[in-house]
Amino acid sequence: MLNREEIIDLRKNHLSPSLSMSYNSPLHIVKGNGQYLFDSDGKRYLDAVNNIQHVGHCHPKIVEAAEKQFKNLNTNTRYIDQTIVEYAKVLTNKLPEGLDVCFFTNSGSEANDLALRIARTITHSKETVVLDAGYHGNLSSLVEISPYKHDGPGGVGAPDFVHTISRPDKFRGKYRGHKCVDDYVNEVSSVIENIKLKKRTVSAFIVESLMGCGGQIVLPENFLKKSFELISNAGGLNIADEVQIGFGRMGSHYWGFETCDVIPDIVTVGKSMGNGHPLAAVITTTEIANKFNNGMEYFNSFGGNPVSCAIGNAVLNVIENERLQNNAFEVGNYLIKKLNQIEHHLIGEVRGSGLFIGIELIKDKKLLSPATMEAKAIENFMKDHGILISTDGPDHNVLKIKPPMVFNHENADELVYNLLSILNKNY
């Protein structure tokens, strides 16, 4: 077995240098179980950041479903197969009435790219409205609509058909406070009017109902509802990107968009639905699916294959049978309450829903200047203490907590205890 240094050397020689690693001293993880990861020395880490392993690392029910189906059949969707249609039925039953048709893909990026293609085909337009600091995937089409990427290092800015709304952040955004919602909605209205002035039409508004890479931002109340209405009235389609926040992670609701009291035209899902297996989907209405059926076939060799669908179905069963949405609600509320009880000058705001939480660190209570270096240091201190978190937001000053859904009260106490110790010792 190769040691840590040998693996790093091979990585440097054979993997792209743009493929980054977490932490100042990268981890050599060799095993996972539930909400825990183990390195090559046997050290246990509490995983508070891997939302892809939605129901826990190496869940036996997921492993069993994958092995059973793989032993029997794995092929593409050109054949009649019971697994895919049954999974599509169960999956769409989790969504509001009318969102009945699935397009299966291998990743959230593929799903968001397909959602854009559907919207552009139907509206005959590419004019896309996005939120500043939003991120929707790593395909070229998605970098174009992701300010987190195209306005970041190495980016070249947005193309002229992408229209960016200021990040709707009540704490450190362009407009602040609980009454800022209309200011952000007015930006949406202005963008729509500018598109019309150019004799163009709106194609789509794509949004996470709780922003991930944007800094775990909880949108101002009614922002999404009012914005969706404006987009719909302008002839555009509303796309809810649920790749990071769906499947009960919000605790109070199964889907992120439900927390905003909206029903999108198109929903994209990924990451968590396969618990680490490549599985994602676009879900929309029969009307939209029929309009998209213009003669150009949509085919995806492995999207919706029997193994993926068997795994996806197992994930849904585990969420329900182990009451993981309820766990996210109870443990999430408990953790947020404990974090809010920490009195420290670096903590500007604790926010989130369920097991999707951000702690924004600032250096000055008046200026609200981002504590970027401190956040990075705390991320690494926490790793040294055996707890894995990450940083996010445009200033990378937000501590990000989005663990597997089996994260429990004891884990929450362990996280808070170590975070408090690090803050008191070092700052």
C-alpha cells in the first residue's frame, strides 16, 4: 500500500494542478462509516461537511442495493426496465403535484445544464437571471451562469446573456436588514425590463433556495416568491437548484424551495440522491417535457441506469425509515441554538436550516469586514481536533456545516465544544 507522500507525488504528476485538496495538511482517508471518516493512521474524524454522503458513509442498505442490482443488470435506458420507472414514480411523489416527469443524469452539473437547455428550447432565449456568488456546476455552460466561478480567480466574467442580481444577504449584502427584500426584488424587475428593452425575452431564473457557495445564505422572506412571479409573468421559467439542499436536509421541509413557499417549473437534484453514486435528475411538468420533445432526442448512456436507480430508491427508503428529515430538524435546531450561544467577537452571524448551517466570521462589528484568514485557520484547527468542516462564501469567511444526515446531538456537542475551545485559545 502506498504511503501518504507517495500518493501525493503521484497526484502531482498525474492529476491536474487545478484539482485542489482540503486543509493545509491533506488527509489520507481510507474508510468511512456513518458520519465518521478514518485516515491511514486510524484516526477518526467527525465529518461535518460531506453532504454528498447524505445518509452516511457506506450505509449498508445502499451498499446492499448497489451490489444486488449490479449482480443482475446494468444497462442504459433504451430498454424497458422496472427499476427506473418505479424510482421515477417514488421520486416525483416527493414533489408538489404537477412535477411528474424525470430526466436522469449522472451529476448535478449535467442536470443544471439540461435544465438550461430545456428552458432555452422552450423560450427561444438564453437570457438567464442568476444570483451573485451563485454556483451551479462545472460545465462550461454553468461556469457562464455561476458568478462564484466566472467572477472568481481565473474567471472572465459573465456573457451578455447572463444577468446577475445582488446576493440577497440580509447581513452583509448590498441591502441589509429584515426589510431589504423589496430592494432585491426591484433588481429582478430592473433586469427583466432591461432584457425587454433589448427586444429579448427572459429564458430562466436559476437559484438555490438556500445558497451554498454563496455563504449558506438564507434568502429574505418572500424574495423568491416575488421574484418567481416576476419571471413567470415575463415568460421565463423558474429553476430550483436543489443539488445541495434537497431530500430533507432543510429539516422543516423536504425541499429547499418549500421553505420559500414557491413551486418551480423545473427542479434539479443530484449529489445526495445517490449517496455518492453518480446520480442526478431534472424534474419538470408534463407540459414542459412535451414542449422540449421537439425531435432532438435526449439520451444519456448511464443516466437512470438500473444500478443508479436502485441506489436512489434505497436512499429514499433510508431517509424515510430512519426519519432523517426529522433528525435534521431536531439536531439542526439544537446545533444552531448552541452556536448562537457562543459569545465571541469573530462570530457575526449563525444561519441556516436543518443540517445546512453557516457561521459568518467578521473582524469588525461595525464594518463587518470578513475574517477570511481566521476562517481558514479555524477550518484547519478543527481538522486537527478531528472535526471536518469547510469555508465558503465569496470572501471565504463562512464556516460551512453540512454533514451526513445521521449527524446526532452528541456530534453537535462535540463540534461546538471544539469550536469554542479553538476560538478561546487562539482569538
